[in-house]
Amino acid sequence: MMKTSFIPKLGLACIVVAGLGGCSDKAAEKKPGQALASVNGAEVTVLQLNEELQRANVAANQQDSASKQLLQVLIDRQLLQEAAARENLDRDPKVMQAVDRARSLIVAQAYLQKRIGNVARPTPQEVEAYFNRNPDFFASRKQFSMDELVIAAADLTPEVRAAADGARSLEEVAVWLDAHKIKYGRTQVTRTTADVPRQLADKLLGMPKGQLFAVREGPRAMFVAVTEVREAPVSLQVAAPQIEQFLMKQKNQELAAEELKRLRNGASIVYLNKTMMPDAKPAGVQPAAAHAPAAAAAAASASSPAPSPAPADSAGGADKAALDRGVAGLK
């Protein structure tokens, strides 16, 4: 069953693309393919609709209803293009720059897809080897239940830290915060050894139940107490699809990096502004091309290989690391 939020979200995405696609005279040009509608004389075609269906990854049993909805999105896009053309927005420097950027990304993506081709699916042996190399993510995975008090990072003063260090429970910390009129929120979260950095996981496993510790995360800080640690293993059968997907993305990333390195080695790159030259890298550190810059990563549609553990106070980084490792969502 299609979600009711399908059209607003998809419509917004299509509208944004419309802003990058150019307007003016091109909006009135007829496009090849059977026309489905005419908007002020400009045709909306089957080819356009098929492209939207493919990009939306609509299931076969939903295509009839989705087609009607997407046709309305295409009509709205055409109307917006025409309105933008009447106000000469296609000549706005920022719009033109965005169009140029979008075009260069599309061309770069097409090149990498042609060079890389279809990456072979990992063999069952490769998937099993990754599973066995990472027991903390799978077979020996543990789950932590934690209670948290969340405050603004600016309120985590030495005085607040000292009060927390002397408290025997989160409730005592809450009482102290109330007495000093410091605003806070309460949350309960679960994390596993798959989605926290290994160093932090080891620390949590060695803590007595209820022991407090502080974590700073961007604009907020948290006082955390582990209330329960339990076994939460994931079988190879359950983990295999995500491991396979991760390994394929990792291979795409590596191939993109190799191609960029080859292109850089054969190119003449001159930095006209010497202050923009890359910083000298110490021995043993690979150049940026070896890590696939953002443009290459986007063009290859691949996530980066499993990163090194995030700092213990970076919960957001820990979640991203878990996603990159291919184990996100395994409960």
C-alpha cells in the first residue's frame, strides 16, 4: 500500500530538480514519446513518466496509481518551469551555477558507471568471512539499555560535572539540576556493540550497572546510565543481505578511488592559488584520491568503507559508522 506522504515528498523532490533543469525556451520544446498531457502547449510524455517511475522505484503492483500521481507532479513541474521562465529565473547566476553543478555531477556519474560497470556480487564465502571477522557486530553482539538526562552543551560546566560525579544515580543528578534551574530532558535509548565505537563498547561492558558517565554531542550533552546489558546476536542468515550490500558499495568506492587516482596521475593539475594546495601528508597517509572524494562517492552511489571508530562522545558518528558497516537496523 502506498503511503499517503508519497506525493508531497516526491513532489518536492521533483520541484527541486525542476529548478536545476533549466527553463525558458526549452520548456516549450516537444519531447519524444507519446504525449500524456499538454500544459500550455508543452507536452508531458510517457518517457518522462517512465523516468519518474524508475527514479521513485515504484513496485509493479503500484504503478497504475503511482502513474496518475506522478503525472500530476510532472504537470506541476512544467507549470513551475514556465512561471520561472517568465521571471527570467533561468538566467539568475545562482540558478545557472546550480544547473552547471548538476550537469557536471550527472556526467561524472555516467562516466564512472561506464568505467566501473556492474560490480560482481560478493560470494557467500566473502559474506561469511566478513561476518566471522566482526563478531561484535553479529554473533557476539550485545545490546545496552540506557537512561539519559539531556542538557544543553553550554550547561555542562565544571560545577555540573562535579555534581554528577558525586551523584549515585541519574535521579540525584535530576534533583540537583532542578535545584539549580537547569533545563533537561529524559530519554531511554538502546545501543548495540554494532552501532557504538569499539572503544566505547568495551567501556560500557566494563561498567557496573547504573554507573554514570557524560557524553557531549554537538549542541547538547547527556548524563547516561546503563540499566541493562543483554545478548543480542544476529545470525549469518539475517545479516547476509546487508553485508552483501555493504561489500558491493565498498567495492564501488574502491573502484571509483582507483579510477580517480589513474586520472589524477595522467593529468596536469596546477594550483594557481598556492594557499589552496593540499596539505603535505605524512608518510603512510594515502592521498585524498585514495579515499574517493565526495564527488566520486556521489557519482559512484557508494558509501565509504567502514571508518575508524568515532570518538566516544560522538553518538551521531557511531550511528553512521554502524550504517557503513552494513548492520544498521538489525534488532
